[in-house]
Amino acid sequence: MTDLDPGTYRVREVPQASWVQTSPNPADLVLADGQTTTGIHFGNRQDTQGPTVDRIDLIRDARGRKVLAVVVTFNERLTPSGAGTVANFQLDKISRRRRQAVAISSAVYNDTAPSVTLNLRRTISAKSLASYELTVRDNGSLIDLFNN
């Protein structure tokens, strides 16, 4: 850029499809009249990996005894159509004798978090959660914004 007036400027890169920024944004630049600044660099890598689960949180009733929903937070934004699909998630109750599916009534995607709230058809006891397993299925529709 040339012919900038003196002042404070914020330099940022525009994210490109299939690329992830790997370096922090530079600090704001304060330019004096006639000053030249060089050496502003950005690091990037091509995004070739699919989304992964960062954490799982439980939404409990007011007394904390029943689990109403499960919130799955991912490491990156997802395509809303796949993330809001119940078929991409499975919650199983595991006992010594068998594995039994827990019905999920809806999957609600939050693009800001990015997370999916799995609302349960019936509440489950918070005490027995150590015997439950959440599976995020890869049916080809739970993908990030870069189609990974």
C-alpha cells in the first residue's frame, strides 16, 4: 500500500478457502508521515484434516440429577447441513451385558461455538454417565467448511 495518511492501521489477511492461518495477526501499526514499513508476514497451511471433538459438556436439569442434552464442541466450524443432522451422532448406554442406543430427538448446530447440541428424547441419569459413549459418525456429511 502506498500514500497512506499518518495514523494507526490494522493489517489482517483475508482467509482463503482450504487454508488455515498458523501465525498470529500482527499488532496494529502506527505510521508517521512518510514512514515505510516492511516485514509483515502471515503463516498458513492447507487444511487437509476433518473436524475433531474438542470437548463434551452436559446440560442438566435444575437439580443436576438428569441430563437433558449433550453439547459437542469441535475444533473448527462445520457445514451446517451435516452438523445439524441427528444421523451423524450416536449415544449408547453400555452395560456389562449389552450396548443400548439412547434416542436423540434433535441436533442443533451453533456456528459461533462451533458446537452441536444433542437434545435427548428422554433424560438420562447424571449418576450413570460413566457408562455412556458418544460416537460422532463420519457418513460423509459431517465435514468442515473446506470439505474435509
